Amino acid sequence: MENNYIMIAKTFFGFEEILAKELLMLGAQNVEPGVRMVSFKGDKGFMYKANLALRTALKILKPIKQFKAYNDQSLYKGIQSIDWDNYLGVNDTFVVDVTTNSDYFNHSQFVALKTKDAIVDQFRDKFGKRPDIDKDFPDLRINIHIQKDQCSVALDTSGASLHHRGYRTATNIAPINEVLAAGMLLLSGWDGQGDFLDPMCGSGTILAEAAMIACNIPANINRKEFAFEKWNDWDNDLFDTIMDSLMKKTKEFHYTIKGYDKAPSAVMKAKDNIRNANLDEYVTISQENFFDTQKQSKGPLHMVFNPPYGERLDIDLERFYREIGDTLKQSYPNTNAWFITANLEALKFVGLKPSRKIKLFNGKLEARLVKYEMYEGSKRTKFQNRDNQ
């Protein structure tokens, strides 16, 4: 289609394939995973849809120009070759975000300043006036990416990172990023076809993302705004049409989603956040110490959680992780238990062999998403029974 153009969805390391799958399921064309990003093609309506619905994207960028930049003059000239009044008015505001991996451009602030100069000089020459910088609430967010001598200029369609879903107003110590939570759930195979438990739910992020996946609710339904709403070509009717079409694809959910936390303050915050997300009919949260609990579900149970790493919380890690293993072994048969940890040493104390280990990053911390398969009876019995069928 003529109106289709290339876009870039940014994501975390390890989520490229699941983001590509999300894009394909939404109807994107020419989907190509890269490193911490996936490129794809779509039109303006699809750009709205991607921002609303993608669970594992951090930002959606719309590239507008690519050129060689090997010194400050070539950078300035390349930026000036773009007709900026197509995107920006003299009374509008803008900001420039920069990522650079180049021998020449090793300071992102210098690149941002040079880009800003090229844009405002163009406006001064044309109109005798210039748009201003606004770092907090700009009308246009410009993204510059320099790799060696290749400079890519893109418009940031999202604004604030897409992990800002809009439902989380209360957090505890070390809350998990919403995109990270959603990616963990998708990597774990969670599809809403069974009972779910987060036994250390904190402020309820994993529970909220699990419920939205189960019911096929768009990830950013509760978000207050997107950057594209301030653009010259913003189409409110098209946006409403896209939103309505996504909401018609939501599903009923016939199982349970439960969260435990031993801290009363965490339980209260989690309940508030679940209520803010309009998910309280699907999620129940109670004050429980996971190590004193037993499996409630009669059928298979899907468990995903984010235990403390000891980075920001003062705990006896050896004892804590041993208790995780003991509780899973003794009290949670027929359960697939997944959790993330950045304390790779602590995994030794669980006393169980993980069936999967996936490398991820939680912020700057290298982490592992691990899976423990807890069988009904012993593993040997399970396989003997299967062989005898």
C-alpha cells in the first residue's frame, strides 16, 4: 500500500522475537527483528494500533531521513536537509533524544545541540522566528541514532516510554518494569488458558499484565497520551476507530489470577493499581507469605514472579531462595513456576534444576528468567505413566 512506511519498535534485549510475533499478529508487514528493536511497515492507523496494543515495545519510531555524518558539519547539513516545517510550527516546542555509537560523535549532548541548532536556524531563515525546546512536554520528540557514520533521524510517535501504561500510581521498592513483566509472561507461554499465581506480587504489575494478556486487552488502554496526538496530521476519528476495533477483540476469562504478598502495604498498593487498570473482576490479591501457602488450583497452575535480588532489599539470600525451592517442591505440584533474578549465585540455593534459563536484563542488571516444572508426584512417575498409556 502507498501509505505504508517503515517504523521501528524498540524493546529490551531478549524480547525481539516475541515483539516480532506480536507485530505479525497485529497485521504488520515486512517484520524484521534486530538488536533491541524490530522494524516493520504499516500506515498511520497501524502506528496508532502499535502504540495502543504492543506489550513488549518501549517506543515506536517513524524514521524520516538517513544520511552519512562523519563530522559536525555533515551532521548539521544532514539535519538541515529535512523540511522541518512539515512536522513543526514556529510556536511549537521540541526535544532531541540521541543514542550514538561513533568514533567521532561520542557525546550525545553535543549531537543534540548541533541538531537543535540546525532546526532552529532553518526556522529563523524561513520565518524569522524559531520553535523552543521543552524537555518535559514537547510537541515533537526527535530521535537521532548514530552508528559509526550512519545517522538516522526519526520521529518518536510514543512520547514517554510505553512501559508507562497509566494504571500504576503506587509502587513498592524495586518495582518491575511493565514491558519487562509482559515480556516475561509471553516468554513463559502464558495465554490465559489456566489458573495464574504471582506469589510475591509487590505492586501488582505482573498480575495486571497477566490479566490484560488473558483477556486480550490492549496494553496501553489506560495511558493518558501519546506523542502523535500533538502532530499536525493527528486524526482523532481514526484513533477512535482503531481503539474500538481493538476493544472488540477482547476475550472472556474463565480461570483465576491471584497475587500474594506478605507486606500489607504492598497488598494495598497492588489492589489500587489493579482497580486503576479496571482489572479487579479478574484479579484477587491477599496478604500471604508464599512459604506458608499451598496450591489452591485443582488443575495446572502457571506461576510467574519477581523475587527480591538482595540489590535493594536486605534479606538472607541463601535461606530465601532455598525456601522458594522447598515451597515449590512440597506445596505446588502440577505447576510451571517461572521467576526472574539478577542474583545468579542465589539460583544455586533453590535446590531444583531449571528446565529453561533465558538471559534478560532488569534495568542494567543481567538477569535470568528461569523455569521450574513441578510434577504431580515424582518426575519419574509422570514419565512412567505416560509411557504406559
